[in-house]
Amino acid sequence: MALLEIRNLSLEFQTRGGILHALENVSFEVQRGETIGLVGESGSGKSVLSYAILGLSDGAARITQGSARFDGVDLLGAPERHLADLRGREASMIFQNPRAALNPIRKIGQQLEDVLERHTTTLRAKRKEKAIACLAEMKIPDPERRYHAYPFELSGGLCQRVMIALALACSPKLLIADEPTTGLDVTTQAAIMALIAEKARSTRMSTLLITHDLALARAYCDRIAVMHAGQIVEIAPTEKLFTQASHPYTEQLIGATPVGRARLSELIAVPGSLPDLRRSDLPSCRFSERCNRRRAVCKMALPSGADGAHEVRCHNPLRPESAALDALAARST
Amino acid sequence: MAVTTFWGQARATARENPFTLVAAAMFAGFLLIAIIGPWIVPFEPLASNAAQALTPPNAQHWFGTDSLGRDIYSRVVVATRVDLSIALSAVAFSFVVGGFLGAIAGFWGGRIEQTVMRLCDMVMSFPLFVLAMGIVAALGNSVFNIILATAIVNLPFYVRVARTEVNVRREAGFVEAARLSGNSDWRILLHHLIPNALPPMMVQVSLNMGWAILNAAGLSFIGLGVSPPQAEWGILVAEGASYIISGEWWVALFPGAVLMLAVFTFNFLGDGLRDLTDPRRRT
Amino acid sequence: MIGLIARRVLGALPNLLGIIAITFLLTRALPGDPAAFYAGPAGTQEAVEEVREKLGLNRSLPEQFWIYVKDLGSGNLGQSLSTGQAVIQELRMRLPASLELVFLALALAISIAIPLGVMAARHPNSWIDHLCRLVTTAGVSLPTFFTGLLLTYVFYFLLGWAPSPIGRLDPFLTPPSAITGIYTIDSLLHGDIVLFRACAAQLCLPVLTLTVFVLAPLARMTRGSMMAVLSADFVRTARASGLASPTILVRYALRNALLPVVTTVGMVFSFLLGMSVIVEKVFAWPGVGSFALDALVASDYAPVQGFVLTMALLYTLLNLGIDILYVVIDPRVQLTK
């Protein structure tokens, strides 16, 4: 059984300007110990999905269909206090803009202790020790002194380490990392990702890495799910995605990403822009209006994707054989 | 569909905040009463009639009569003009002088700015009503002096707004352009910067009017400024204050209620104007 | 920390100087002959000359200022013509009465406004949010004298719940011998419960009147600040860490949200001091405000100047206290040195 199972999840926001259809029929799984990337343009719904999983959605959000199960437990129907028990202990989340994500007038050591107090039975006397140990585990130099620091006294990279420490303090089974390295310099990025990867390795923690940086996803993820305008368009093992991308959007996304020594002129921008999700006449495939492989059949409801390691939701995929072969393989085992 | 015209935005704001529309209507109403009030009142505001003293509200005297038999409704209506003109004069004075001082401070900075802001700080280190009392006490008890006192205690708000607006725009492109085409500093200030600083100051004006009316009425209530038998809301309430404990509530409470409505109107109008010009600051 | 506090104290000194300068100007701005004003309408020519000599009114302006400052330093605020007492004596005697009103109203307003604002922020568009918005907009429009009279009419005349608005104490009762000067505290200290209740009853309406006025800005600021904080990133992190609701509310949201409220208290105090004059008039409360008003009516100017000075000093002291409090509760203040 997968650690996290999302099935046909649809979510909408009630806004002043109408209903915003933020997520449509999202389905994917995260197995124990695997790192899965969730990639897509800004506004594709990656963060909305992650908030919905943990029950952190904005008050205006309504889940219209679907299910989300964590370790067998239904997340969407669970009462808030069960979810609160889960968060921080079984499933944690880290955010971008780490300094703003920490309480500005509370010492970071105390913020760590708040989490320990909530989820563990560590005695008060021992909590400070444990907090300092968490900081040390995140390779924060001079953790005894840093315990007393306020977020504004720390650099962005250090703040991110503190936030990861908060998230990993209770060794959760799932870590959702929402753009954890955006805004950090490349060296710090690598260090942060190394910390996460190390923890994942040592505790068999699953990671859901949300990013718009394909190169980052390629370097750290076992599988990647591609999102567009609230829909998951393709899920595949990492290398397969980059070498045998099946969805037109995926191919274009890869083409737009600078890799290695690609020249700027060689990059191709994905044409058009995300459709307005407030429209009531959204096509069933939300990429169809930007797609150069659009056909009449694309107006029909999307297939839910073949079962197997490589799923594509498209009526006119680039490599139908690839997906079909996988399905065949899956059925024969 | 984006609403970009001023009237379009005004309509949208009115829809979201119906109180603003009501406030605008009430503002128009008060203005009308202030202008034509003295001609439409049923009774002569100063005419006393001892036989009719302290009668409760009835068909003839809508707000009842006071201790001298004067019709309270007529007095309240006539007082509208007095209160509004006092408040308007005070605010106009603050607006012009404060705006000018603030603009100079914001434009030239340095010593001038420091001096002006220091003066403002000095005024603001007093509780404003107390300072107004002190000024009126020092200069003498007259209507002009309560206008002056209200204006002085209000100055710092306008100075600050004007200074900020001019400061922010001082280095703006159109100022550079004006300078390059040979305009003198004064011309730039008067023709370009000050007009641009006006909208936020206008919002301040509406919000301030409510406070200015309260201030003027408060000063009159304690005996400064307008003196009886002239009709002014604060005085009317003061005249009725001693009758509350014997149950003749209408003498004080009708003028007070109308005063409250007037302040309410300006406050709502000010809030609406502020929403119109800066949607980020909606309360 | 001490350094920051010291800096705040030093920063208040120019304000102090400004206050003294302005009150000096006010005393000398009297139309006509200031000496005649201080000598009073009944002053003989000799008395006027005496006053002129004492105040140094025939000297140069800087010299006059120096005499003024010296007088202030030695506690000489002049003589009240109507009571014959030194102004500073009168002020000292009456100050507890005014402070009692002002601080009680402040405490009451804070204890209502903050919960109201917090709840309104947590439950937007609920009935409590609408109540909060009503209080906020109506509160600033209510003239203090109107509120006071309305409350008197309803609670004294109609319902008979409140005692008659004739001051601090029923004239048939004797006030407690002064320890602090505040009747309620003193009567408690003397163990006289009956007297305490009588004094407390007299306080109700005037304090309520003042409270209504300052409730609005406090509630508005609390609500706005709380709403901003509740949607802040760090509160989202706290929720994502599974922290319990009360913990998030108090340790994360409230402490951050109250910072701007603390500064609002300073502003609100200015209104309180100003409106206390009106409340003292409506309820015949023998505080410094009514002292100044009586003097004003009698063309007795020294008490008025003393009153203005006292209020300004009180205001400056409170703002200083708030500044210092802010330094203590917000660790980021060290950043903006």
C-alpha cells in the first residue's frame, strides 16, 4: 500500500470573481522511501495540492470530489485535531521564503521546542538538548548559540535549515518540500537538498518535492509528476520522463529548461499561458488550447492514464507505445 | 472585467460598501440643510416662548422645546450651518497651510524638513483637545479662535501626508523632465508636485471633518467659542445637559444625535473615499 | 537593552522642551496685557505691576523664558485667583481623580477591545465580526458628551441602576482619608466595603463613557493586526507543524498581533486625556479638567496653563513608557538602531 494515495481529487476556490477550478481529477501515489517530484509552471496548482493534502487550504477552498489517504487514513474527512496530530509528526511540510516562515519574535530554539512539546514525550528538561541536537543534525554551526537566535539574525540558508529541522524533528514518514531552494544560492541549494536526501535515506522517509526547477527534480527525484493548470498530465520515472516524455507539455517544459551548456537561443518557450481557471467553459484537457498537437478528439474527457509506472493523460501523446508497453508489463506481472 | 474608470470604481465600491452611498447621500443632505436651513425652519430659532418651555416632542415641535420655550428642531437645523462652517474653515486652513508646509519640507528636505517636522512633533506631544483648549484660553474666547485652535492641532496630519507624497514623487520621471525643460523649483512644486499630492490629502480632509466637528462641538460644550444664545450643536447639548437627570431628554439628546450623525457621515464618506483611492487599505 | 531604553528616554527630552516652549508661548500669547490677565479682573494697578514684576514681563523674551523654566523647576505654576491656592497644590489634589477615570477606562477598553478584535479576526463575517465593525465605526463618531448624557439618561433616569452624576461620592458620605488619593483603593485599604461600593458606583458611568470612545480605535487595530498575522507565513508553518490551536493563537499569532496595538494605546491615551475634560464636566467629577474649566470661566489663567502642562507631561510619560515596553517585547527593535 502506498504511503500517500491521491485519487481523482478536485478542488475549487470561491472567490469574488467567481469559482476558481484549482485542481481537476488529480491522482498519484507516493510510496514509502521514494522521492517524487511535482513540477510545473507557476500557478499550475502544485502548492494548492500540497496544502490540500495536509488540510492547510485557505478557507475559501472546497474539495468537490476525490480522496486522499495517508498510511491508510482518510485525510479529507478527518477531523482537524487528527490532522493536527499528523502534521509535524507523520507528515511535515517546508516552505519557500524561510525567514518569513518562522515566528519573527520567538527564538528558533523555542520554536523547535514547541514542536517537540507537541509531538513527543520528551521531558521539558531534555527538550532543549534535543532541540540543539536537531539543529546540529542540520549542520547548523554553533548550535548552542544559535538556539537563542531570532530569525532576523540568521541568513536565508540558515533559516531554511531551521525550518527543515522543525519539519524533521519528529522523523516524519512524509516530507512535502514546497520550493525549498528557491531564492538560495546554488551551493546552499545543494547543501539543503543533501540534508533532505540524507534524512530520507536514513529513515526511509518519502519526499514530495515541489519545484519549477526541472534540473533540481531530475537530480533528486525517483519519479516526477508534471502538472499543468490544476491537472496532472504525466507521471514517469525520472530518466524516462526526460528521455521519453510522452505529454506534449512535458516535452515543451523540458525544451524550455536550460540544461548544461544549452544556449539561450536553443531554448523554446512554452507558447501561450495558463488558461483562466475561473472560466466555466474550461476544456477537459486544459493544455489543449496551447497545444500544437491538438485534435478534435481532445475535446473529449481525458483518459485517467494508463496504470503503470508511466502515466499520461493525453489523447494524442508523443509516445503512446511507451505508456502502452508499461501497461502491458504491469498487466502481465 | 477590470474596472478602470473612476466612476466604474466608484460604482464597484458603492456596491461592495453600500454604506458609502448612504453616507454620500447624507453628506448631500447636511450640505443642503446648512445652506438653506435658516429659511426652512418652522420657528424662529431665537424666539423664546416661556409658556411652551420644556415640552416633549410633539406634532408642533418635532424635537420638543427647551427651557426658554425655543423650538429645538429649528435650533438644531440652524446650527448645522454654524458647525459645518466652523469645521470646514478649520479643515481648509489646516489643509492649505499644512499642505504647503509639508510640500516644502518634502521637496527641499534638509534643515527645512527637520524644522517643520520638529514643529509638528511639538504640536503632537500634546493631547489635541487639551492643546485646543489652551490655545483658545490664550487667544481669547471667540469663534475665530476655536477655528484657529482646531486648525493648529490638525496641521501635523496634513504636513505629514503632503511631505510624504512630495518626497516620494520628488525624484519621479516627470519631475526630472520638468526640471530639464527649465522649470524653476517653485514651478515644479506648485504645478506638478502639489496637484499630485492632492488626492491622498482629500481623503484626509473627509476623515478630518468628522473630527473637526467633534472638536468644535466639544469646545463649545465646555463653554469656549460660540456663545449662547447662538445655536450650535455643542451649545445645544450643553444647554440640555442639566435637564437629563430630571428626564427631559430631548433638549440634549436630539442635538447630540444629529451631531453624531454628521460625524458618522463624514467618517463613512472618508472611509469610502479611502477605499476608492487605495483598495489595499480597506478595513 | 539598557542602552536602547536610555536612548528612548533621551529621545523624550526634546519633546519635553517643546512642551515647555509651547506652554510658555501660550502664557505670553494672551491678548492685551498678560500681567492684567494674571492679576485678574479684580486686580488693582499695584497688583498688576506686582504680577508683571514677578513674571518678568518687562524683560526680554529669552529672559522671560528662563524665569518661566526656573519657576517650573521649583514647582511654581502660579496662583489660582479663584481658590487662592497655588496651582500646583490644586493639581496635586485633583490629579488622582482624573487618573482614576483615565486608567480605568483604558483598562476596560483594552479588556474589551482585544478579545473582540481577536474573535472578529478569527471568524470573519460572523456576527462578532459585524459587531466589531459596528463598534469600530460608530465608536469614533460618538461625541463623548453625548454618550455620557445618553448613558446617564438610560442608566440613571430610566433604569435607576446608576447613582446620580454628581461627582466622586454621594455628598452624604465622607471620602476615605487619603493614602493614594484614589477613593476606591483608599476605601479598600481602610477595609470599608460600603464606602468602596459607593465610590465604585459613582465611577461606573464616567468610566463607561470614556471607554466607549476609545474602544473603537483599539478594536479596529486589534482586528486588522490579527487578520494580517493569521494569514502570515509563520502561522502557516505553525499549523503545518501540527501545533495546537491555543498555542498558535497565543504564542504565535497574538504576540505578534499585539505589537501595533501597543503603539495604538499611546495614541488612544491622547484622546482619553482630552475627553476626560468633557467627562469631568458632564459628571461633575472634581479632577484637573474641571479645575481648568472652572478657572477658564472665571478668567483665571494660571490654572489653565498648569493643566495643559500637566496633561502634556502625562502624555509624554505614557508614550515613553510605551516606547520602552516596545523595546522589551519586540526583539527586532535592536535592528533599527
